[in-house]
Amino acid sequence: MTQRGEHFRFGPVTTEGQTVRFGFTCSRYGSFTEEVTFSSPAPDAPMLLTLLQVALGVSTYKAAAAERVTFPPLTKEGRAMAEALYTEGLAEFFVRADLPYPPLTKFEGEILPFMRGEPSGTAAPLVAFGGGKDSYVAGVIVEEADGEAPAYASVVLSDAVEEVLRRTAPSELLIVRRKLDPELLALKEGFSGHVPITAINILILTIEGLLRGSKAVLFANERSADEPTMSVGGIEANHQYSKSSAFEVLVRRAVETAGTEAPLSYSVLRPYSELWIGRAFAGLKEPFGRFTSCNRNFRLAGDAERRWCGECAKCAFTSLILSPFLSREEMLAIFGENFLDRSQLQHFYRELVGLSDQKPWDCVGTIAECRAALFRAGGRDLFAETAAVRDLLPSVLSQETEESLRERWAEAMKAEPPGELPRRYADAGEKLT
């Protein structure tokens, strides 16, 4: 049985042209280096690079899940972000590795004084692109709000993923590359599991945005990401923690106190549910032949006709959330078959609508909106006799009433207050309703 390590520390950060190398030291397995290559020479922004180092460190940390972590010097706000990442951000990892959660980890490191920075960029916002429906809807909102096409950007670890993203992107795509230490990848011992990848991408694209003079860095994280995947002894564990509204605020505060002119990051879809986004996407039409949210799409690179594996939670969720809005022909054009009848997906549909112990460990919507989507699909002749509706809707209705499901639908279609999101993006989103 794998044992936890004793101590995890952060090594030097060095730059060479466009590439930044981040060092990490694990008491059990030794030292490792991760690289990030930007589009232009790395900035003179040491605290911002330190924040990125902390986020990148989760990939190395989880190999031994050390019981003591010494962070590099951080502001109070940076430290709050860091501790959240190594606890709530790794909740799925701890739970699935059968480690104590909340983790019994001791954090230490110097706290630096507040360092005020003010964003100064004026160039088009940098919009994170992941290939799915959310990215397309976010791009439309940003273009409407700012009156100019956004710059789309992705962070990739492999050529295969880059190929898929370039093929699905609505326009030219800026690529930032990560490279994990080959020795870490070759490690046969140690723990493995989920890391809060969105946190890493936020900070990488914040630095890229600083280099480009972008006025903002924008993501497509919706309010549905706030729902926990499961509860462990009354403590919530959320696969999507680094997509949550709580973490969005933490990382923004950390960047605000990093003493740079870096752009701040927001999610333009934060006021909305996945059902709202599904309806908005259904009205776009043009991306139907390109988009993919499939977890395994990177394995399908080179096969332009096969963008959906038909065997993962994201295939199930995407087909369910779009079923109230699209015609049979549109669903077949996108997925190649009627996924609501596909036997390999039925256990995922069951989890999505709350008929099992937990939701899928994946980026999916809330149980309430999945139930509402199933109910609405059941009211359409083209989906009423599908396996998902026939087998699951009666069980949902044994726990709900038709009226409660209509209320869940209505609630999902309402926008919540935008919070710190610049008002122009919320106003642009309202035009899609």
C-alpha cells in the first residue's frame, strides 16, 4: 500500500525565453520540473509566477500526498488560494485514493505584505477555449459585450489535444504548452488521480493575458459547478472545485495582490445554469458540427467524424442537457446516434438525476437541472420512449412531482446576480435568453 510522503516543497523558478521551469521537491520521490511555454518571453512578474507554481504543484504533490507542505512566500490572499487548492481542490483525489478527507495536511510558509496591482491591458479579452458548448456560448457573449472578436486560447499537454482543439475552435487559437516532468509520468509508485486543472489554466492564461495586454481573461464556468459531487461525513467534495464561484474569487484576490498589471479572470457564464447554457447553445447552430465535450476526445484525434465516445459521463450529460432543445435530426447529426437509448450511458444518466449514491466525478450540471431536462425530454414525442426516459423518469417522479420539476426548470432558466462579473457581460448574456 502506498504511504504518504513527509514533506513537499517548491524549488526554483527559472526562465529561458518563452519557457518557464518550475521546480518541486518531494521527500519520497525526489525533485521534478514542469515547463510552461508562453507565446512570448516570460514576464518580470515573480509573484504571479509563484502563484502559477503553487497551482502546477498539485500534479507533483499528489504522487506522495505529503503530510507537510511548505509554500513559497505568498501574500495572505495567495496563501488562502494555495491552501484551498491543496484541500478542497484535491478533494476528489483524497476521497478516491482512500486518504483522509478533509486532509490532515500541515501548511507552512512566509506571509508577505499586501502588494497592490492594477490591470492595465486594453487588448481584446483572452477567452479560454475547451472545445465544448460552454466555450462557444461564452465567446458569443464576450463578442456582443465588447464589440470585437475575442482572442481564444487553450493550454495543452499534448499534440493530440491541440489537434482536437484547433479543429473545434471558432477562429484562430492561441496555444500555451505545458510539459510535465517525464520522470513524474514514468513513476510507477505513488498515488494518482484528479487535479484542479482549471486553477492551473486560469493562472497560465492570466500570465499570457499580461504578455498580450489583454483587458481580461474570461472563462466559461457556470453556477452549476458549485454543487458538490458528494458529501464525506458532512464535508462536501466537489470535482469542479476550481471551477466554482468560491475559488474564482480566491484566485482573483490572489492575482490582485501579486503586484502586477495582470488582467483579472472572470467567468462570463457564472450567472447561468447548464440548462440555460444548453438553450443558448441550441440557438447557435453553426458549432453543431465541430464542438465536443467528450472526456476522451483527445484519443479520437485524427478522426474528424468521431467526436463523441458514447461511453463517458460527459457524453451522457451533454446529450441529456441538449435533449429539451434540439430536434432528432440535430441530435443525430451531433452524436451520431440517439445517446438517450445507448446502453453504455444508462448508468451515467442514473447518477446525473440523483438515483445513485453520488454524481459522476466529472464536470456536469446539478441533479435538479438534470432531472428537469429528463422530465422535459419525456414530454417530447421524439425522446419519450428512449431508454433513459422510460427507465429513469418514473423513479424521479417517485421522489418529485411534475409541478416540482417544472419549478426546477423555471429556476434553472433564471439568471442569478452577476456578482463581480463586469456588468456588460451579464447584459450581453441576457440578449441570448
